[in-house]
Amino acid sequence: MTSLNAVVISIRLLVSLFIQRFLAETVGEVGISKIGQLRNFTSILTSLSTGGIFNGVTKYVSEFKDDEEQLRKMFSTAFVFTIVGTIVTSLILFFGAETISNYLFGSLDFEYLIKLLAVIVPFIAMYRVFNGVVHGLSAYKNFAKIDLFSYLLGAVLLVISLYKYNIDGALVAIAITPVIQFLVLLFIFFKTLKEYIHFSKLSFKIPFVKELLAFTLMSFVSTGLLNFVEIDLRTIIRNQITEVDSGIWTAMTFISKNYMVFSASIFTLYVIPKFASINTQKGFTSEVKTIYKTLLPLFGIGMLIVYFLRDYVILIIYPDFTAMAPLFKWQLSADFFRLATLVLSYQFIAKKMVRNFIFSEILSLALFYFIARYLVNDFGVEGVVMAHLIRSVIMFVVVFYLVFRYFNKQNKLSVND
């Protein structure tokens, strides 16, 4: 499973680098900015259209895969969430297309794109729910196939559309990619879906509403707010500086997200299983020190290499985006602290510390948003990346405090017992 995922991630990365270069050469910084807006907005739609229940579906499919009655109740509730979320989201998109287009792109020219998304939303929602089933059944080979084939088909569509219709073609291709994902998932996984989702037995009732609402809140924070903050900061950069600068920041975040995917994947595979079995502060501290002495320095060296070769990185992926160069030192430093924090924050997941998770996510986004808004006035687009570093350092301290406060409470409880 691990090796297969590594292959899929590697192929996606290579294809993605080619596409980003093609996009950079074809639509420039302004086009990259618009594509960033659309991708963030689509991520928000993914959460809104399903009520943010993806992780809930995954959890309860895993728990109740042998209990048909519980699955029926859960899927009935999930589809009520999805139907309501889809209808509300589609109506908002269709009737608010003009306003949304102006906010996202600073133009009414893309009203048609928002109305197209209103039609695509049901596919986004159904793909998300069915994908939750794939994850819940731990069908990793099927997930890898679905992920790879749908990504490659979407990439081909994007390249052809970009070549023929420039930025409009690229945006439309990205908008309809969820349809491709949905069809590929059905082709590969439909027989298994029918075994677990008995559509004829589903009812318009919500017996699992309390269980799924907790995941709605977490999705709103981790997906909805995160993408809204990126959209709004990109809009601020566009309005207060230029859309070219907005594209420069978008390109920088793309590079960051790609190496962070590899880093987070390795940490997830190693850290969460380790932390789940650790129940003492001494054991946790020892494990964190080991990670900080072994894995983290390797990533630090990798980031230093990226920094010193930044001009070549720009030349290979984003030729002529030379204004990115000053952003690397802030972005890489911030991401190093993010990785250090990530090691600690996985304790929230391992020990199901939901309140701490939500608090830290909201605080992190709030710090980034407001510090960036303040610094962009004096430092331009570089101020946004500086804000990312400041936020990352503060969050390292906050998460460190929250995790060790948890262990102190556990120690007191064990002493009292």
C-alpha cells in the first residue's frame, strides 16, 4: 500500500510540474492567480455540498462495515446532508454567479463558470461521499487507481483545453474534473458500493445527525476557512497591489504544497501509529526528540537545497516568475516550523483531542489572515509570506503548550486514581 501510494504521488507530482510550467508559459501570473482562486473555491464546494461529512463517512463505514442496519442509518443521514447541501450550494452559485465571479476574479466575465459549477456540484458531492466509502473500507489499491486515472484524465483535458482556449479552457477543464473523478470511481468501485449502500432501503431521515455534525464542524474549520483565507488574501493582493503579484504568491504556495505533501505523508505513516500507543509524557517526549533528531533535520537539509537552488527551481517550473525568489526564505522557514508543529499536532488526532484541534486551526488561520492583511500594506506580496512565518512560529509554541498540558492533566488524573 505504501509503495503504491508513493508511486501515485510521484507520478502526480511529475505530471503536475509539467502542467504548471505549461500554465506559466501560456497564461502567466494572472492566469495562475485565477486558477488558484478556482481551486480553492472548488475545495470549499466539496465541503459545503456534503455538509463536510467525508471523515464521518470514512469513520463509520470502517466501524460498521459488517452491520447493515447501522450502515443504512448512516448513509440515510449522509444522503440527506448531501441532498440539502447540494441544493443550497447550487442555488447560491446559480443566482449569485455575478457576485461570486466579481469577488473571485475581479470581473463579471466568468459568470458562466460559476453557473457551470452549480451544475457540477452534485458530482462533487457524490464523489466525496463515495470516496469516503473507499477510505472507510481501506481499499487503498482501488483508491490509488481512482486517484491516478482520474488525475491523468483530468490532466489531459486541462492540457488540451488550455492549448485550444487559453485561460477559459483551463478553468472549464478544472471545473468539470469532478465529473471525471466521479465516473472513474463508479467504473472501478461500483460493485463494491452496491454491497454496502443499499439505495432502495435508504430513507429521508437523519438518525446519525449528531455523529456526523461533529465532522461538519471540523470540515468547516480545516477546509472551509483555510480555503476562504487563501481566496481572500489572493483577492487583497490583487486589489491592493496587482494580479501579477497574486499569481506570484499562488505559484509559491504551489511549490510549498507539493513538498509538504511528501513530508506530511511520511510523518503520517510513522507518527500517528507511534503516538496512538504512547500514554505517558516521558514516552511522548522521547519519541518527539527522536523525530526532531532524525527526520526533521533531513527535511531541513532538503529545504536548504531548495533555497540555494531556488533560481533553478523557478526556471524549471515557473520561467520568468523571477519575483518569486525573495519569497523562498520566508516560505521555507515557515514550512520548517510547520513540520515541527505537525509532529506535535498529530497528538490531537492520535488522542482525539477535537477541541484542541479546532482551536489551533482557527487560531492559526486567524493569525495568518490578520498579520498578512497588516504586512501586505508595507511589504507587498512578501508581507503575506512573512505572515506565514510569524504564524508558524507562534503556532509551534501554542501547540507545544497544548500537548504538554494534556499530558500534565493525564498525570494528575493517574495520581488521583
